[in-house]
Amino acid sequence: MTNRKACRQYPYAARGIGLIEVLIAVFLLAFGVLAVSSLQSDFLSSGASNKAKTQAIAIAQSRLEDMRNYMNQVVTIDEFNTLYAVAANTNSATIAGVNRTFTRTETITANGDLRSVSVTVAWDDPANSGQSVTLNTDLKFISPRGPGDLAVTKEGSSIITPTGRAKRGEGVPTGTRSKDNEDGTLLYEQEGDLQLVYDGKIVLTLKEACDTDGDNCTSFVKIKGRVYIDTVEQGNLAPADVFVHASEAAFCSRYFLDDGNVITVGTDGHDAPMTANDDYQYFDYTCYLGGGWHGNIGILKSGGVAQSDKVCLGDPVSANAWEAPVIALRRAYRGMIYETDGSGNPVTNADNDIIYSSHGIADATELPDPATGDHTHDFVISSMAVSQTAGSNCISEGVMVRSDSNIRGINGDLFEGNPEDFFCLNGGYLDRYDSYDPENPNDPNKYGANTTCPYDPTNPPVSRHVVEGYVTATEESYESIGGVNTSDGTGNCLLTPFNTDTYTARYECDVYDWGSGWTGNIYTTFKEGQELTTSCIPNPLTLANVGDDDDTDNDISCSSATLAQISGSVTTSNATRVLESAVISEGSCTVDSDGLSYSCTTDDYTDTGNWDGSITFTATNGYICANSGIVDPDSPDTSIITLGEGSGSANATVTDIIGVNQLNIDISNNSSGCP
């Protein structure tokens, strides 16, 4: 009762106390919300800042890798000093990142015989405050070897480098001659060592390579290829002035055959051979290395490599983007392995990405493998404008598609299968790697490796994303499906076994982001001989600017069908005049990213027995030349595919086709330039 009276006697006091409590509560709530908001903002800002810093470090590391991989374009100390000229904050470049724009600059200072290089990458954070990271290295001239010899410490001792098990030789051989390599070099054995001898001197040694009787020896690694000089643009370049060098402990021979005799390049009175119409002069090379080696093989010229000197690598007739031509002075050879935890799983970083390390080549490996018939590892030397750095210029400027490159009916097929500027050793050529306990083979390996390299480690991406979805087929078609891959290459996708109740399989692809999201295609592939018996929609699945994991609307549907394919390469006289699109009346077409090849697949023609229709080709510029077409093999007087002509676009008429067909496209400046 007393309390009730008090309330009645002091009504406003009671109400005042309640109001103050509410105000205090509101104040505390507002303060808390502001604190949480500020904390969340700090987290977001910190996350964005860390991501930007990670990208900046990757950009700087990539640039330092490029500078180390210049394959020693110099043969004198003066050329070295010119290439790495002392300068401050020079060579500025703007690079678009995932969520920031970066500016990269370089500072080079003289430090005795060294060049100290600093690469700085700067950007503005969300508060428009300037941020930057700087990475440093030192470069030293050592004439004339690969990029691995360019990286040394200020004290002068060599950084640990992937030399492999071969050692540079010295002196003259005193052992027993065992073999003539038929390239100007000889092999000798001496007290268990295997020696490579050139011009009477030991140039490379494999220590303890032979057993005590000298009967069984572990041979050198051999990488072989051919160097072509494009005489149309490099008519005055003598083969004797072109050298092939490998990084680290290595020796590369240069030779050719003259009336069946092996001639060393530069031998007086012997000119290197020419192709049939004198489009190319060429010689062969073999680079000898030790097992465990990984590095670069590239081209040097007497007097140095000018900016207009361009070396083309890759395959000019492949429809696969990852095999297309590139311009590069060197070809990189790397294996990629990862460390495992105690359960045998790959060790990952904070973003759950596998941490890869470069790894070397197995003992006695020979590339190309004689058992496979793969293409030799060729270089094509030409000359172009300084600004022409795109691989497509190797085709548009005619370098890899001269008339002498046509040996099987297509300009450029001389180089079909030629590797581009990165060769992955994971395809069966990896050197051995350690286990936790060599005496217990049941323990998991300390290291593991995929069957392919996920990316080119000389140009590492900023981040990895996962694209996933389902492939749904019919009972009649699911067994013809071989797998899934991306336009970056094979080996980056996994496809689970099909569920035989639903005929559905899940796929998961790793795609790699170099700073502006991943753009590319997901392809469904088929078992050999089944390529035209199954139709999958969409195929390819095209994705753009993938900046995070993506599992939305990525499903693919497949069914049995009878299909026909029309594909071909594009020959052009100008890099701005390439194929922009190909549209088939019933079916789907894809045009390669460089506009130099295309492929069209028809819709199902099971009910009609063959396919009729048309294809419309559109060029970015120029004139599409008429083509006499493809004739019916059973009736040579009848064309089954005929390409018209036109400025900017042209139509092909298709009549009664089946199976695989090829129609190449010629694009010229105008009609008078057509073949």
C-alpha cells in the first residue's frame, strides 16, 4: 500500500524516471549500432586493403619474374648496362585490378657490377589515401647464360637455382668415348661420370651417372627443336648469328644436315638449308641438361635483340586459345608440385588455394618424346613493328603462315602442335620428389602433383575461383561424354561419375583471375569417335568477369544426336582484319579470341540423313575472299560448301554435309588482294 501511495503522490516523478531510462537505452543502442557499423566498416576496409595489397605484390613479383626471364638478351657488359639503364621511377604502367587500379614503376640503381632493381606498385585505398608496396632484387651480368644466372646476392654468392644434376664441365676428356650424338657433340665416360664434349672440350658433366662397369648410364635430359628464320623479314640474318641458350647448367648444340652429314652452324663453306620457296632458313638444336632442371630456353642474337626482333612460338592452326601463337624470346619449362599435410591433402593458404612450387624434369627425359610423335620445340624469328607484340601478329604478318608452312594443305600446319611459351612438365616428365619416410612406402608422399599445371607459374594469377554446375544427359548419351575443360586448357576441371538413375554428373572447374575477373568458356568434351553423336547445350558455356566462386545457371544438358562440324583457320594480311563472328542457320558457332579460327556445329540431322544450311561470316574489317569450297568426295564436280565474297561479311552455302568438314577463310584489304 505504501508503494501505491507513493506512486499516486508523485506521479510525474515516476514518469520522469521512465523517460530518462528510455533515453539512456536509446543512446546506448545508438552508440552500439554506430560501434558495430564502424567495426564492420573497418573489417570491410581491412579486407579490401588486404586484397589490394595481395594483388599489388603479385603484380610486382610478376614484373621481377619478367625481368629475370629476359633470357639474357645481351652478350656484353655494355649491352647489359643499356638494357638495365639506371633510372628512377621509370617505365610507368597502369594495371586494372579486381577492385583497384594500380600504377607500377621501376627504379634501377648501379651497385658495383650489380643492378639493384626496385618495383613499386601504388594504389589509392577506399579513403583515397595512397598505398604502395615495393619489391627488390639484384641483377648481374654473366655472359652469356640464362636468367637464373642474373639473380645474385649483393655478397656475390649465387642464390639457390634449379640447375639440375648436371655440372658445367671443364678441360679435355680423358675417359672412354661412348657415343656420337650426331649434332656436333660426343659422350665420354670417366670413372662413373658422363661427359658431354664439344669441340674437344668438356662442356657438361653428370657426376656418378654410370655404374661401376660403365655399361649403364643415366643420360642427359635432351630438349630438341628447330629455329626458323623468316627470310621475308629477316633476309640478312645469318644462322651463325643466332644462338640457343638454356638457363643454368646446360649446353645447346646447333646443327643441320648437308648431304647426310652433320654440320655445326657457322662452319665455313656450309649454308644452313632453306625451305622449298626460300621462305625460311633453318637449323636444329639440342639442349643438354641434367635431371631436376627447370628453367628457360630461348633465342639470343649477336649484337643483341632489338625491339623489332620478334620470335613466334605456338600453333597457328589450332582452334584452342591456350595453344595459339605468342611472341616471346624464351620458352619456360616448369613442373608444379604441392606439399601435403599428414593426411596427404595439399597444403593451402588462407584463401584455400593450393600452394605450388616449381619442380624439375626427370632424368634422361627427351622432349619431344620420340614415342609420341609430338612436335619439336621450334622458334620462328622475324621482324615486326615495335608495337606489334600480340601473338596474332605471327599470323596476320604472315610469319608462321608463309607458303612454305603449308605441308599438309593448310598454311601454318608446319608448326601444328608447336608448344607456346610455357611447357608444363606435369604431363609425365616430372622429376622424383621425396616421401615422408622412404622406408615406409605406405606413408603419403610429402609432395603431390596434378596431371597438368593449373596455370603458367611464370605469370601467376591474383586469385583462383571455382565454377561448378551439373551435366545432365540421357540414357543413350551419357557414356559418350568424356569430361569438362575450360578455355584456359585441360586439367582444371573435375567431372564426377554419372548417376545411372538420373544420368547427372557434377563438374567443378578452377578458373584463374589475373586482376579483372575470369572470362572464358566451359566446354563439354566427348570420348574419341563420339564427338558428333551427342549434342550438349550450351557448349560452350560462356562466362564473363567471374570474380568469385560461381555455381549459378551453369548447368549443361546433353542428348543423343547426329551432328556435322564445319571449322577452319583464318588467313589475314592485317591484325585488325580478323573474323568477328560466324553464325550458322541451325546450330552454334564459336570464334577463337584472336579471330583466327572458328568452329560451327550443326543441329541434329538424324531424321534427314544430312544437313543443309548456311553460315554467315563477319569480319572486323576488310574483304572476305571467295572460296571454291569443299567438293563432295563421291562427286568431285559437286561443291557441298561454297563461300561467297563481300566487304565485311560473306555467306557460305552448305549442301548435304555429314561429319567433319573444313573451310578456311581469307580476309584481305580489298578484292584485289584475294588469292
